[in-house]
Amino acid sequence: MISNQILQNTLDGMFSIAHVEMMVTDTDGKSVVTTMSEKKNFESAVVDFVKSPADSQEIQNCQFFKIFDEQQLEYILIAGGASENAYVVGKMAAFQLQNLLVAYKERYDKDNFIKNLLLDNLLLVDIYGRAKKLHLQLALNRVVMIVETSMGKDNNAIEMVKDCLGLSGTKEIVTAVDESNVIIVKELPDEPKGNEIEKSARNVVTYLNKEGATDVRIAYGTIVGDIKDVSRSYKEAKMALDIGKIFQPEKDIIPYSELGIGRLIYQLPIPLCQMFIQEIFQGKNPEDFDEETITTIYKFFENSLNVSETSRQLFIHRNTLVYRLDKLQKSTGLDLRVFEDAITFKIALMVVKYMKYMETIEF
């Protein structure tokens, strides 16, 4: 359905060019938009015209035209005046409105198609058939990007993303399949450069931040070459967004291809995670460590198990750091100075983060 604003703009444009007053009514004769200076009641005339088999007719010294959406009568266009000029202008306006109906219907159908494509709601034969009808290329490089902001996916966020992408001169489809995020299906050249997607994501983040959006985060999947695989790129982007929140909260752009060990942990069943934590920490909760110990652990990992560098950055004596590590070893049975124990401890902390995150989204 065309918005009334679009209809009004179309009539205003035609009037400014041809100086023929026009009105668009619904099938009951109620005015939708008009450029007529005098209020006129055409309700009974429209009802009679709707019942007639004619597509156009002169009634009450005006030209009446039927406008269909496929086979369904949608609007009646009335051009003021019985002259030939009024008929020609009215015919042109009716033709224009008819094309707008088709264009807007196609736009809606395309958005609906993309949503169902992302959610795997279409059979393979339907994907190819509908894509051809909507003039979408079947074999084309595409990638799905998910944009998360504090605004969710409200219309303002969607329009801001569209405005940003409109500046790039590239082809993207912007839509949403839930109440949380905006989704971009981005078309790519045959041989995209390695950092092209990240550059595009960075442009969106920068633009949204500039427009006042906060907590902007973008995740994207891998490039797919067939339209049927777009849903796979979407699932990858969705997983990347979740994993980024858990293990890389400081990053605002998260590619699926750079998730590291977090990708493996994210796919572990919770009961198995609980067994692993029980085995490593013997019933203790790693979150019960005091802040000093937690800071020491993360700084030690950050410096690749280097005692001297860690003690320097923590502004403590080397022996103090050794004492803390010894104390942690007595508590957990793991010596972080030993590579194998350090790896086990690191994975255990990541598993704990994952379990905490899953608890928050379950309720």
C-alpha cells in the first residue's frame, strides 16, 4: 500500500506541471488525497463508477479512472474538468499511480522474501523462483551483517542505517526479523578485498555514533556466493554477535571468521560445562576470587605468562606476584606458570563467562 504522503506528492507534482486538479478516493468515494481547491462530494458517483465495467468514465464534468493492484480495485482517480487535456493528464496520473502500486508492492515483497530467506522459511525451489520474480541475482557474493544498538530495530535505527548505506553507493537490503537488531544483506563485487566488509561495518558504526546511537555493535558472517546460502551467513553473524558479547565485549565489530576458541565453547552443552568447572575448581566458584587475584590472573595472561612484565605493569615486586600465583595454585591445583595449567585455567574462565551469559538470556 502506498503511503498517503507519496500519493499527495505525486498529485502535487502532476498539478504543478499540468495545472489539472485531481483527487484520489477509496472505492467508497472517501477522499484520500486531493489537489482540488473546492471540496466536492463524489461518493455516490464513485460507488456507481466502481460498479460499472468501465475503466474510465466522464462523470459530473470530471474524468474518473480506476487504479488496480493486480486484479484488485484499489483507488479511484478523479481529474477535474471534462476537456481532453483533463482526460490525458488524468490518464497519465492513473498510469503513474498504477506503477507506484507495483513498485511498492514489489518492495514489500522483496523485504518479506529476504526475511523468510534469512529465517530458512523457504523451500529451495521457492527461493530461486521468487528471487527471479523480484529481479534478484541468484549467483552473487553477499554477506549478512547484524547491527545492534541501544535503540533496537525501531524505525529510526533502520532509517539511519539506510541513510548511511545510501552514502556509500553500494547495494544493500536493510530489514529486521526480530525486535532487537537491524540486518544488512550486502552485495559484494566478484573479488571483494579482504577488508572491504570491515570498512563498511566501521562506516556504519561511525555514522550511527555520530547520529546519537549508543552501544553500537556489528557482527557479520562469511561471504556466500548463492542466494540460498544467505541464511547461513545470517546464522554465522548471529553467532558472532553472541560470542562477541561474551568473550570480546570491548570490540564493536565482530567477524565470524575471527571468533577463535570462543566459537567452540559457545557450542558446548551447559551440563558438560558444569561438569568441567566442577572438575577444575572442585566445587569452588571462580567468581569468588577477590578482585586482586582476578586482576593478577588476567594481567598474567595478557602478558603471555611473563612474570617480570606482569609484576612491572601491576607495580608490585616480582616476589609478590610469585606469592599470589603460589596461593592460587594451592587453592585450585593449577600453576599458571605451567603452560598446560594456564591453558586449562583460561578455558575454564571462558566457560564460566559462557555459562553466566546463558543464564541471563534464559530468563
